Amino acid sequence: MDSPVAQPLVTCSRRSERNSWLRCTLRRSQQEAVASSMMTATSDNFFNAYAIFLGASLAQMGFVTGLPQLFGAISQLLSVWLASHFSRRTFIVFCAAFQACVVLAMGALAAFGPEHAVWIFIALAVGYHGFINLIQPHWRAWMGSIVPERRRGTFFAARTRLTMGASLSVFFIGGGILTLTDSMQMAWLGFSLLFSIAAMGRFVSAWLLLQMHDPDPREPKQRGIFLQTIGHFREAWKDKVFRQYSLFVASMQGMVAISAPFFAVYMLEGLKFTYLEFVFASVASIATQFVTLRFWGRFSDQFGNRLVMIITSCMIPSLPLMWLFSDNYLYILAIQAFSGLAWSGFTLSTANYLYDIRPFRSDFATYAALQAALSAACVFVGAILGGTIASHAADFLVWSGWDSVLSSPIFVVFLVSTVLRALVTLWFIPRSVEPKLRPRPQLLQLIFRIRGFNAISGVSLDWLTVVKRRK
């Protein structure tokens, strides 16, 4: 029988061992945030520019935006079933390594310039988004299980700062590399270097993930997971408020996707921006989003998320319309800053609104997954529609006689997107309700983390966990 002294010693030893692997894992996680940001900064902001360099047609630009999003949503639904056959850490590490290989192949594509390079790039982009969405649910569960509740706010706030700092640095460096190589008529070398750096970052990220400890290495196998998921979706869809909210958010994102691929086309081909000018124009939106995110958080706490959603959804339709009035660079920067203000409020309020409207004690993950899947489908449809409109816009301008009024066929896409965004807003406003406010953790600390950013469609927030607010 153990002595009275031995048992406390064993307990202390176990606690000391746990503290040791926890400190190491959390440190590795912060380092992994920096490494993976080298990749996400490239994918979030240079994919459209790369497709343009490869010679993508306007119709193909729609596929560049829409198809990866659609397959990404499908991958997230497959993720639970696939991961149940492997240990969680092994599954995440292998997906990250394969994703790095995909990014490396994108860099090789610029160097070798094969026939049908655009379609090969679209296929690689599908694989890239597929791996991200295979990883995401399990990374979220992993972090939720190892980060102590009392430290989650501090941990993810610090992780977000590292992620954004590294992403913006790579974004600026990438713009500088591309501008320099393009001036030497060697843009292919710039893109090869850029994607090689991104792949290196993801390989380092996979190695760091391998060094981390997972206290729950294997998730239990679940039979009939797809039928269960569909059943959960059907139950969630019966909620009228949730259904109208989901249709609104998904439709708005679909209408945004009509024009989203073509801002880069207009800046790089229409206005002849250098890649560095393109980066600065993008950063004007990104920086504004970060500056105003907390303002919108305080505003929504005081006046409710419904009001923020209405205000920002009335601002969003005007964004593509503003591009028609001037090509002055300072004016473009001002438009981008205004878009950052609108998107930060819209993204935050819709994320909080989803949490508030779900039935009490229901599975938040089901509601978030259903809304994300619906949005991905609408983004796909919107992007393909935008590519089709852009392909025929020049003929339409000549036929209608508007070619003397609209200087670029892309402006037709911007006008269509503006009108459809406004119609979605007008449909939602009379149907929106102010839900009963639930206690939420502090802004950007516990429920949501910043996953990435995009200069056109805003900061990406990813829910992580739900806990009680500290008094």
C-alpha cells in the first residue's frame, strides 16, 4: 500500500510533467502561428494576382474564387469521418505537410509555365482550401483541450498579434519581391520565390505541430456521422430566425463574390498598379478593419448586433460603386479604408448574432457549420456568375451604347454586385429581429479568434469555445 507521503509526491510529479508539456506545447503553438502565417498571407491576398499573371480569363477568375471555397466546405464535412481513422495530431500534421507540397507546386507552376497553367492552379487552389478545412475543426478542438480556460483570452490575443504581424510582413515583402522582379521582366521568379517561402513556412508549421502534445490523441469513431450531421442540419434549419439570418449572410457573401475577384484585375490590369501599390491599397482596408473592430464591439454591446448588421449591410452595397468615380490612388486608398470600416462591423456583428440566435444549449458548431456550408455554396454561384458577366460585359457595353459612360467592362460587374447587395439588404432589414442578448466572452478573446484577413471581404473570424464572462 502506498505511503501517505508517496501519493502526494506522485500527484506533484504528474502536475509538474503536465505543466512542462503544456508550456512547451503553447510555446510551439505561438511559433507555429508565425510559420503558418507565411503561407496564409500569400494565399489570402496573392491568389488573384497570381491567376492574372498566369493569364486567367475573366470567366476563369470566377472559378479561382468560387471552386476552392465550395470544395473547402465539402472537406470540412468530411473532416470528422476522416480524422476518426487516425490520431488527431498525425492527421493534422500530414494535412499540413501535403498542403505545403501543394503550395510548392504553385511556385513550380510559375517557373515552368505549362499549358493550361490556370486550370492547374485552380486545381491546386482546390487542394489548398481542402486541406485547410480538413485541419480546421480538429485544430480548434485540439487548442480548446490544451489551452487552460483562464489563459485563453491572453493566449489567443497574443497569437493573433503574432499571426497578423507575420502576415503583414510577408504581404509587404511579397509585394516588394514581385515589384522588383516584374520591373526586370521576371515576375515568374517573384511568384516562385513567394510560394517557395510560403511552402517553407508551412513545412516548418507541420514540424512544430508534430512537436506539440495532444492529451486526447484519438477521437472516437462515430457511425452514421453523415446521417447525424444531416439530421442536425435539418433541425437547425427549422428555426425561422436562423434560416433568415443564414440566407442573408450567405446571399450577401454570394453577391460580394460576384465582384470580389475583379478588384485585383482592375487594379493590376486596368489601373496598372505595381504589386507594391496593390499591397498598400490592400493594407489600407486591413489596417482599418483592425483599428475599428473594437469600436464595433463596444457599439454592438451598447446598441445590439442587429443595428450594426443593418448599418454595415447598408454600407457594403456602395463599396463596388465607389470604384467607378475616380482612379486617383489616394481616392482608392480612401475607398479601401471605408471598406475596412464596413467589413469589420459586418463580420463581427454577424458572428455574434449567430451565437445569440441559436436555441439555448444547442450545438453551436452545427449552426456555424451549416451557415458556412451555405455561404460557400453561394460564394461559388456568385463567383461563377461574376465571371460570366465579366466575359460578356464588353459586348454588352457596345450593344447598349454605355461604352462611352463606363470606361471598363469590369464596371458592369461592380454595378451588378452593387444592385444585388442592396436587394439582399432590403430583403433582410424587415425580417431581422433583435435576439435576447447572451453573455459573451470579451471581444476577440474567447469565442472568436482572427483566422486571417482579406482586403476585399474582411477579417475572417473563427469561433473556438464558449465560456462564461469573468466578472
